[in-house]
Amino acid sequence: MFDINDLKIEGFSPNCLMGATCAIAKYKYDVDNVNKLFFHHSYIYQKGAEVLYLPQIGGLNVWFSREVPISKEEFCKRFYNYYGITHYTADYYDFFKLTNDLTQLNMQHEPVIVEIDFYYMRNHDYYKKLHEQHVMIVYEVDWERKCFQVSDAILGFSSIYFDEFKEYFDDVVLNRNRPIHILSIKKDKLEEKVNIQNFIEDINRSLYNLKDQDKFGLTCLNVFIEDLVNVINIEKEAEALIIPGSWAFMCDSMNCMKFIEEFEKDYPEYKLHVLNEIRKDFTQLYRMWFSFSMGIKEIKINHKGFENNLKKICEIEKPLITKLERLSYELELLSFYRESEV
């Protein structure tokens, strides 16, 4: 049996795959964190012709989140380069074969990352309301109770019963026409420093989003705020709101703070004043988005403070763009001088 306390997933991980991998890496190889993987900050806002409050889901008919920070391929590549960890993937079209293989792996003290959709998780707020892909760690198959014992970033240590997972499994295989994926990890090389060029590319990708004058970045942040305030003014009786995708902002802000800490550990000789300023900005953004996430659960009470909080976020964002441009330039110079010295 596992000591499940060693498989606890970080609650503010910027994505569930990163959180699950970090938990298993800590359990198997005593890797404290995986905060070197990426630096990312962006906004996307998807909506229809009219933004509405839907009582049946208790939320808005929108998607307000950030871009996927890096591709799955780049994610796995950096995991290997920075931490020496490789993801091993297996695909399944047969539910019972999957369940049997998970049993065998768990008996060998091998926790496994398994995909799921919140829509099929009975204990989640999105159950039978909203679809959102997710992953969890399966560390034991309980055949007597007919459930998987899992570690999950949202629900903590809990159980996913065979019937609810089978419903998801069948939907993916029969309706989405693809197999179910599982992942395990193995570490086989030493860790490396943050790649400065990766850092520059991550900053520039974030800037490309933030500075977009049409569909993304601060443009869509302002449109979202306007739409949200209008809905709140109309829906006087709404006590709480679900805003799909918005959880990502506080997690990404936390990730940016931790990434900067890891970069400074790897390169203590680089004293970049702007880097410290940017970390302070993301500390503030984390607090603001955390307050936002808590506030939407009590929208009736926090009406005015809610709007003010979002305006403060905008006030932080505008000068942050200039700081990120400066950081990208300074890192380019550092990269050039490092290459010249080699």
C-alpha cells in the first residue's frame, strides 16, 4: 500500500497534469517541485451573441481562461530536460483491461495518471452540468467497493466508482472516437537549469496574447469585466456564479512566482531588478484572482467589491506588459553574452 500523504497534488498547480506528475515525482524520486517547466500569462474569452446566467448550471454561458501554456509534446520534453522524468503512455479501448492493468501497476507500487471529465465526477460541482477535461492519480483499485482510490487536485483523496468512470470511458471511445490515455513516469537522468531561451520564448508568447488588440489579452479581460458586471446587475437573486475556466488565473500567477524563484536559484549571478518587480506583480495578481474565485461563490454579498477587485487587476496588468518586454530584452542580452563566453 502507498502512503497516500506522499501523493497529495498541489492545489494551485497551473494544470492538473503538472500537479499529478509533481506528486508522483515527489513520491517516487523525492523531487520537491516541478516549477521550472514554463512561465505563462494570458487571457482568452469565448462567448456567444449574448452572455447569460444559466440557473441550471449556476453560472455563465462563457469560457474565460488562459491559453494552454505549452503543448503536451513540449511539456514532456521540458520535464525530461529539467527533471530527467519521462512520461510513458498507454491507450485503452477496453474498460476491463484498463482496470486490470491499473490493479497490477498499483500492486507494484506504481501510481498512474488517468484522464477524466468533471462532468462525470459525482462529487464535483460540474457533475452533469459542464464538461472539462481533468486528470487524477489512481493509486489503488478497490474491487470490493468497485471504485478507484484517487488523489485529485480538486477533491483531494477520494473515490471514483467504476460506473461513473465507465460512463466517461464509453463516451470517449464511442462518441469521441479515441482511446483513454494513462500515464506513468520514470526518472533516468540528472536535473538541468532553466533554459534561458525557453524562458524568453514563454515571455514573448505571453506578450503576443496580452497585447492583442482584437480577441485576446487585456482586450478580452476588459470585455469580460463589462459583461460580468452587466449580468450581476440583472441577476439580483444569483447567490453564486460558475465562470468556466477562470480558476486558471490564480494558479498561473502562483506558477509565475514559483518559476521566478527557480530561475533565481539556477542563476544567482544574474541580478535582474525587473524580475523582482514582476514577481511582486504576480503576487498581487494571485491574491486578486484568489479573491475573485472566492467572491463568485458569494456574489450577492460581494457585488461592489467584486467589480473593484477586477479593476485593480487591470491596473496591475498594463505596466506589467512593459516590464515583461524589458525582461525579454535583458534575457536576450544575457543569452548572447553567455554564448559569446563559451
